[in-house]
Amino acid sequence: MTTMSIGKAWEEALVFISREAALLFPVALLFIALPGLVLQELTPPELAAWSLAPQAGTMPNVPPSYAIGLMLSVILMWFGSLALFALASRPGISVAEALRLSLVRLPVLLGASLLAGGFVLLAVLLLAIPLMLLVGPAAPFAVIILVAGFMGTRLILLNLVVVDGTEGATGSIRHAWKLTKGHFWRLLGLLIILTLISAIAASAAQAVFGVLAGLVGGASAAKFIGGLAAAAASTVIQVYLLVMLARLYRQAEAG
């Protein structure tokens, strides 16, 4: 089993981010925060409301523009994450070099993600149908959350494997799966904690800056500035998570 120390990764992440913040945060804001903010603006209100309490058979129609925006936003965010992982895992690499490497390895990540998504879909179909017959229509949603959470945690180092290696899609999946063997609960706990911190920070930033902007520019300004502040706060937490994962990846590779 590989060796991982979250405490050591956190200490190394603090040092690295304090030294390289000028490289990391502009890339994160441009390729992670901005696409997410644009996608938020494109999301139809009825779809946003449904996502808070999804129910089978009640999902509203998704306009083609939103589907295209979602696809482009996800690709841009994956591209940005690869560039950030390259910066965090390869000492001395420039932003331009990281962006070029990210562009070269992006097709591998797309292929690996499609394969992993296929595995999730197959597992959901195999588990959800019998559970739906036994439990009811809510079963598929629970199965999707559980299966996606398990796969996402076990493949949490996939982007790092892709950008740091030369393997194809299937080889990268096997490599990432091997590195996280025996560390599922530790990594899941890390994800849950940082996700909660990100949500709290984003909500606080949105509330504070939204109120201030609303006093000056009204409801539209409050929505826009609040959303921008929330995206920025969430991105800061994501940068810390990505750098920590880069340090954990190096530990696992060395162990």
C-alpha cells in the first residue's frame, strides 16, 4: 500500500502556495472560476430549483445552449485543473509550459473520464433497477450519489496521473486506482471537509459582497457581485485542495 500523510501534504501546500500564488490563482480564476460563473448564469432558474430537490420524472427541459455551455465549461475546468496540477507537481515549470502540457494531455483526460463515466453508469444500472423495485423511485438517486462518490474518491488522483505521465486513458485509470488503494476513507474525509469549507466560504462571500453591491447597484448588481465573490472564494479553497492532492500524489508515487 502506498504512503500518504495529509498533515504533511497540508504543510507542503501552505509553503508552496505562499511562494507560487502569483502563478496559481490567475490560472484558477481564469479556467475554473470564470467558466463556473458563466455556467451559473446560463443555468435556467427552473433547472436550478430542480437540482436542489431532484425527483424522477420532474426534471425540466434543458435548452441546447445550456447543454453546450455545460460541456464547454467542464472541458475548460478540466483543462485548468491539469494546468494547475502541472504547476503544483513539476517544480520550475512555467505557466506557458503548464498550459501547453495541459492541452496535450487533455484528450487523455477526456477519454479516461468517459470510461469512468461508463463504469458509473453500468454500476448504477446494475444496482438501481433492483433497488428501485424494492425501495421505490428514490433509489436511483441514492445509488448515483454513492457510486459516483466512490469512483470519484478512488480516481481523485486521475488528473495528476494524466498530466504527469504518458499513459493512455485506461492505463491512467488503473494507475490512479492503484495509488488510492487503502486510502479511500482518508481521501473521502479530506474531500468532505474541504467541500464544506468551500461551501461556507462561498456562502459568506456571496452574502457580504452581495449586500454591499446591492446597496450600491440594486438587485442585479447584488446577484452578479455576490456570485463573483462566491466563485472567487470557492476557487481559493480548490487551489489548496489541488496542491494538497499534488503533494499526496508525490507521496504515493514515492511510497
